[in-house]
Amino acid sequence: MTILVTGATGNVGRNVVEQLLNRGADVRALVRDKSKANFPASVDIAQGDLLDVDALRSAMSGVSTLFLLNGVVADEYTQALVALAVAREAGIERIVYLSVIHSDVYVNVPHFAGKFGVERMIEQIGLNATILRPAYYMDNEITIRDVVTGYGIYPMPIGAKGLAMIDARDVGEIAAIELIRREQSATPLPLTRINVVGPDTLTGTDAAAIWADVLGRAIVYPGDDTAGFEQNLRQFMPSWTALDMRLMAERFITDGMVPDAGDVDRLTTLLGRPLRTYRDHVAQITA
């Protein structure tokens, strides 16, 4: 049978497709723009978006398992509910949904609250799903590389509670493992949640120290200026997105993204290898 991957051309989605192909799965990728779908010929391409019901119905025809990824957009919540409604209509009983860690804690952050709403819908309706809850992506750090290297500061206001940052490649592989597990099960598997975290829980000071060590020069953490963070973001993203990111940063500071006991061991066992480290990621993007 076929596994449908939404968000297939994005950072996580591409990794999911690659890992599924490595495991011999039949993959269909839902994409908005076919020109960006530079996948191997074995991948079946379906064009459409998550608000196009007819395109979704076509994409889900003959699909046994669904990977649902929604981008951080204004109508993210509606997209997810529509996609799950069509999946249910199509009789898809094997689902992996990409949520976010502490979606039930960061209740005032729009894209966290939306994902928690989707989690509640999945649970209440009784959909058979794995809910993956990744922490902050290390891959986001590419956007601040030039600031760190050019100005000697680590500008992300992540506070002193700590974030268990995760590499998108690990997220993609964990998602693929869960998709295959559900796909190959003789009967639909019950609901489960997995915190997807990195091996180290890092504060702003910790992150700056790692950059300093990798670069071989002083990098400082200037503190938790979330208002300034929002204003900087508004230079290249919509105002609502910048506010969303500021609210997230404020919860970084008050709550952090700290794993539960056993999370790292669970993921290490699932992958059969150590999780990728933040230090290795910084070394990679600064090489």
C-alpha cells in the first residue's frame, strides 16, 4: 500500500520521503508546486494543498498511511482538520501527525495552540495515530549564522530553562520508522505520543559557548530581549508570524523545552544510534 507524505518538499518532509524510500516503502508526495518535487522517479507526485478538498481526496485515494505535516501559516489549524476529515472519509486508519512538544503548555502561542487542538481532535474522534512532538529544530539556526559570525552574539532569546534542540534529519527518520511500523501492522495501532528531542538541553549561554568553541572566538549571549526579537523578525516575515515567534520565545524563557525522563533513551533505541548533537550541527553549518 501507499504512504502519503504532506509537506513533502520542506525540511522535515524531504527527510521523511528519503527515509521511507530507504525502507522500501511506496511513497506519494503531496506538493503545491511540482517544480520543487525533485524526488526519485519512484515517488508518486500528487499536486494540491491541504485546503483543496478535491485534490486531497484524489491524493488519498488508495493510501493506507498518512504523514500529516502543516506549515506555520495563519490557517494551519483548519488545514489539519480538513486533511484529517478527508483521511477519515478515505478510511485511512494509520496516521503520523507532526505536532510540537509542550503544545499543551504553550497555550497562548498560536501555532502551538493549533497543534494541541489537532491532538485533541485526533484523541476525541479515536483516530489511530502517532503524535510526534518535536522540540525546537536545530536547522532554524542557519537563519542566525551570519549574525553570530558577523557580530559575535547568539541572538535567539531562548532563556535559561533550556531547549532540547532536535535535528530535522532525526525527526524525519523517527517519523519514517513510525509510519512503517503502522503500515506493516496487521491491525491499526492505538494512539501514542512521542517527544522528539535532541540529546542535550541547552540554554542561551550554552548555545553561545558551543558557537564560541566551534568558531574559536568569543560569542556572547546578550539576554532575553523578546521585544527586540519580534521587531527584527518583522523585517522579513508577517507581523502575526513575528508575534507568534515572540510569544514562543517568551515560553522558552518561562518554561523551556525540557524532555521527560526517558525521552532520549527511547529515541536512541528507536533509531539504533545516538541522536545528532547541536555541536555537530553548528560545525556543519559553519564549515
